[in-house]
Amino acid sequence: MKVCETENCESDISHYGRNKKTCEDCTKEKNFIESRERYRAQKLAQIARVRVIRSVVAEYFGISEEIICSRKKGRIISRPRQLAQYISREEGIKIAYIAIACNKDRSTVQEGLKSIKKTLEEDTHLAMDHKIITDQLEGIKCTNKI
Ligand SMILES: [Zn+2]
């Protein structure tokens, strides 16, 4: 008899193929844990990337990262904030993670994204800022693969 390799599992796996080392339940469990870990790693990497983007944007506009994350309104702060979120979104980062990184709720981020998209279409200066920042970010790829 061949028994599942998982600790504390005594399931008979003789009827499975020769390459099978764990029973069906243990294989499922293992796959579940692995996918959960992958998901978690991706989440952390994406949140870290938002922070990188945010710091580059803050530096470009000459404002501090604390201010960019704050609840302060006014164009001087909200534009860079929204732009950082917009660039994050362009890189494929989930809105939920942008919201976590920026300490905002999802609907606020969504509203900001809509608003900045419109502004970018109308404001050539901001569009230029966007281009310069994204070029700069090209060179700063996250060490954690997203
Ligand atoms: Zn098992």
C-alpha cells in the first residue's frame, strides 16, 4: 500500500498514478494554500508599487508623501494624488489595492480616476507631466514581480 505523503494523512493512494504523492484532498488543500499565497504576494507587490509611484509623483511635484496621502483638497495636492492613482491603474494595479495604499475608499479612488482622466485630455501641461513621470517610472521597476 502506498500512503499519502502529507503529515497525519493516512489515505491510501495506491490506486493513483505512480507520480502522485498526495491524496486528492491533500492535493486540493495544497493548491488552495499556494494560490492564496500567490494572491497575497501579488497584493503586497501591487501595494508596494503604488507607494513607489506615489513617491515619484510627490517628488516630481515637490510635495511630501504625507501630503499626497492626506485628505487635503485643492488642486495642488489632489492632482498629483489622482495622477499617482491613475498611473497605478495604468500599470494594472487593482483599484482595491490603490485604495488600501492611499488609505481611501474605492469609490473615492474611482471618482478621482474619472476626474483625472478628463483633466488629462484637456490639460496639455498635465499630460506632459504624466508622460515625464511614466518615463521615469519605467526605469524603476518593482523588484517584486507584479
Ligand atoms: Zn492526504
